Amino acid sequence: MLRRTFLGMLGTACVGASIPSVASASKEFKGYPGSKGVLFDATRCIGCRKCESACNKVNNLPAPDKKFDDLSVLDTKRRTDAKTLTVVNKYESGKGPLFRKSQCNHCMEPACASACFVKAFKKLPNGAVVYDESVCVGCRYCMVACPFEIPTYEYDEPLHPRVMKCTMCAPRQAEGKLPGCVEECPKEALVFGERDELIKIARDRIKRNPDRYIDHIYGETEMGGTSWLYLSGVPFSELGMREDLGTKSAPELTAGALASVPMVAGLWPALLGGIYAISKRKDKVAEEEKKEAVENAIAKASAQAEKTLSEALTKADVANKRQIEVEVKKAVEEALAPKDEQEENSEEES
């Protein structure tokens, strides 16, 4: 908590200076040379959920309530969550049931990174958008900013909650391995490679099979382009995908507004930092009040216990004194009694 409090305050003091440079970047970002990506072909996906199983395994995620070979889950539309970084959903169309894999699309200019004032999100040269939990302050603006509704939050983690999403297996890429989902796909519905080459492969498939595909590569230009690309035989809206996003990236969409009102660039992180500080102060006050209440309760209970004990000891002391007085009086009476009565009493006692 101290780390996050410090970073929240740091965002107020320093981060404002970095936002104008990001927001004012009006040039379209074409991506890093050789950047990698994944091409998903909906006409080849059979909804087997092996990609889900592989993702779960390589990311050491907890087992789901229903096993991965239980395809009944496809009857209900699902979305990614803190323990599920990719899901496959089923959609009914004129061509029968179709399936689509959903995960982070790894935008060329990520909206999550654009909204994050502490730079917890970063686009890597290999194409992956990764997250650094060590600098995250938990504002969750990334979740609001993402047009694909992908980042999720570990609400059940009280101490160190994280924002969770697909990393395009960046650690595996660093080892020269394929993303787990791509490696396990039995129908080659997923292809991994350089983004430019994947676009060529997609265009070639469309050209060779015009009756099988619609003439559009989803992700080539949407939101400035994404590293995850899609092919489909039906309009993408029938696969539950947004077709109203346009071609401008998130930083490009916000550049004009922030440039026309320069103060926003400085006030925005200050406001977020202030809100975060107030939230933390409320938590601190609540914790102090709770601690004080517990201490008062303990003190009251201790005082009551001491009082009860004192009264009990006093009563016990009085009872002992009375017993002693009775015994002394009895002994005195026996000592003063005539000798013959003492003998008679002695005989009776024996």
C-alpha cells in the first residue's frame, strides 16, 4: 500500500509533463519493424477450447469450474476475466454455428497505455502489450479505455490486486516459443508470425477463396491497427465484434481535445492522484477508527473483568472471614464449657 500511495502522489507531481507528448502525437504509428502478431481464421475454428486450456496452463491460472472438454459452456456468451485470459464463444449464423476466440488484441497504439498515467502498460517491439504491476496504482482507467472490453481486475485479491489480460505469451516469445494457444490449435485456426506477413497470408486466402471469406482483415486498421488479426466468412458483427471503431488510434482520438485545452494534460493526473489520495485517506481513517473501536472494546472488557474479579475476591474474603469467626467462636465456647460437658461432647463426637 505504501508503494501504491507513493506512486499515486508521484503521478500528481510528475506524470503531467509526459502526457502532452503522447496526446499530441498526431502521426500514425505504423508499428515496430518485424513486430509479431496472430491471425485467427474463424472459418477454421471448431470451438474445441484447446486454446483456452493451453492459455490456462502456460499462465498458471486456476482450473475452471467446468473442464475444458465440456463444450456446454459455449452455449453461454462469456468474456475474459481475472482467471481466464482467453475465451471461445459460439455464434449462430446463416452458415451454421461459428466460433470466435476472444483475448487482448494488442493494439498498435493501445488505449490502455494511452489512459494509464503511470505507464503500467507498454507496447513491446515484439507486438505484445504488457503490464507492469509494480507501478500500477489500481485506478482501472485501462478497463474503461479499452474498446474491446478486455482488461479485468483481481477484485478478490485484497493485498496486491492486478489488472489481468493476455500478454501474447511475451515470456514464451522471449524464449523463442509460440504462444500457448497457437501451439495447441489442432486446426491451424491460429497462425503466429510477423504482422506484415500475416496480412499477406490473410489477403492471399481471401483472394484464393472469395466465396469463403468476406473481403476484410479485422485488425489491420481498426483503432489504428492491432497485432491480433481476424478472418471471417460472415460480417464480423455476426461474431460479436464491433464495426464502429474507425481507423484512428486512441492517442490520435484524444490529441485534439488535450491540445486545445493544455491545462487538461496537467490537471488530469493531478485529479486522478487527488482522488486516489482521498480514497487512501478514507481507507486509513476507516482503519484507524476500526482500530480505536477494537482498543476501546478491549479496554472496556478488561475493566469489567477486573471489576468482576475484585468483587468475587471481596465476596470470597468476606466468606472466609465469617468461616474463621465461626470456628474461633466455636473453639472459645468449647474452651469455656465445664469439664464434664467437654467430656460428654468428646464422647458424642467419638
